[in-house]
Amino acid sequence: MRIQAHHASPTTDIAAPKVSPELEKKSLITDTYAHVPGAGQADLAQAWASHRLVRIADRALGQASGTLMNYHVQNGFFADRMQGMRRLTGLGPKGQLEVQLAPNRNKVPVARQGVDHPKCCALCEPTFKEERGLAWREYNVWPNAFPYMPAEKEHILITTAKHQGQGYSPKVLGDMMDYQRFACREKPITMHFNGIAGNSQFHLHWQASLEELPVQKLLDSGQLATKEILKAAKGKVSTYDQGYFSGIVLEGEKGFIIKQATHMVKKLNLDKQTRGAYNMLLLHPKNGKARLVIIPRRADNLKPEVPGYGKVGFGAFSLGGTLV
């Protein structure tokens, strides 16, 4: 299978920095967990009174993730950071794009180079002392303290408990597919990963929300044409390339998706221009099958020039059709 990213250009090395031995040994406040009998508001609130993180099992993730957001909203955690948010729709030549306005998000601390400076990493020790989270498997689950979606969309971060840089691994992808399944309640969950292409933090993390992106609506309605390039008993791989939207769709069983995604990432990593330069979207499952979108990028075009706005960093969410 041939994988090609657009906009070829001279080679640029985009290798991520390495974690220092001193940082790996550092004990963080997020190393202490409380264990509770249930995942309801009362149980979690009592545990959060004395602990920053509460250990949660798979079966409790759905209720706990909902409680996590409600707890912070009710306690005024977000202050004015959600004020002024608006969603503009029907944009672009065919009216297929959206713009999410989040005027107070310009306060977000950026610590992309904070790998050797743990106090600069907002995902090792979150900026606000009152922020609380969940410890799930080898990850910490936090409300996004600087969301670009309103509270009802439940914008959540899933970060590795250990400080490590952005990057792909089959295990992490498998865990994120499990998170999407276990955290789902009445509404399905969309997840996205920016890697080095559109993120504001060095620390490895995925994001989850109750969004339905334009790219999914177009795929589901048949308005975005796809070309099938691989079909197997356990899944299929298709591509789409139409106007603003371009990417690769993997659909099927969990093992099939992980195998195909790993193969694609290995191919992308052979070229310094595309090494690590890709976005991922876990769309809502369709007919009981998971769906992963991979969007290859080019290192020299991660922040294209937009007339009137200068260089803009497009991440997975924006490439899914909702520009932030």
C-alpha cells in the first residue's frame, strides 16, 4: 500500500526531544490516587477532596467521565474560559465547514519544549491546583482546562501518566479505542490526536468530546466520495480527497485497525517530511465497527499561511471540518 502526503518540499528533521533521566525519576503529585467504591458524584467528590486523581476501572469510565465534567462546571472551575464561545456553520465554498470561536482560549500555557522542565509541563502538573482527574489504566483523564467547546460537549484530555513525547504506538491506539467504547454513554464520542501537527503541548495526549465533525457527516451522507484500496474479512481501508477534506479511513475490528494504522505510520516515518506528521480521528462507530481517520501531513506545511490571519496551526479537529 502506498501512502502519500501532499505538498512535497525540502527535507526537515522533526525528531522530538528525549526525556532526561532526572525527569523520569521525578515524583509528581499525580502519582497519588484515591480508590472509591463507585463513580457517582458523591463518591468522586469525597475522594477529590483529599486526592487529585481517583483510580477508575473500565466499567466505571462512562459514569466517571460524565461526573468529571459536571464536577468542574458546578464548582466554577472554568471561570470565564467558556464565555463568548460560538459555532459558525455553513462556511466554505460548499458550506461544509464550521468555525468554533473560543475567544478566551488564548490564555492556554504552551510548553512544547518543557520536556526537561516538568514544572513547565501543564499535563504533568495541571496549571490549576483545583483541577481533579481520573486515573485510568496508564493514563490520567482531565477536563480540558482551556476548552474550545462548550461544557455540554465534554472536552476531555487523556494523557499518559508518565511524561513522554507525542507519538504513535499500537498500544496507545488500542487503549484510546477502548476509551471511546467504555466512556460512551447516551451519545457517542469523537476522539482526536494531533501528535506534532497542531498540538500545544509536548506531552502525549488524545482528546475526547461529544462532537460530530463535518467530515463524519459528509462520509455518512455519501457527500464525501471514498475510494476503497483494501478490503479484508475484518475491515477495509478507503481514501477520500475532495476539496478541503483529504485522508485515509480505516474501518473494522480493533485488531485490523491497529495493524493497518501501524503499517501506515511506519511508512510515513520513512520520510523526514512526514515522520510523526499526521493527525488521527476516531469517528463514531458505524454498524458496530470502529472508524479511524489518518490525515498525513508535511513538516513544512503544519502551519500554512492564511490570508488575514498569518500562519495557522491546523490540528485534527480543524481538518475534520471544525476550525478552531
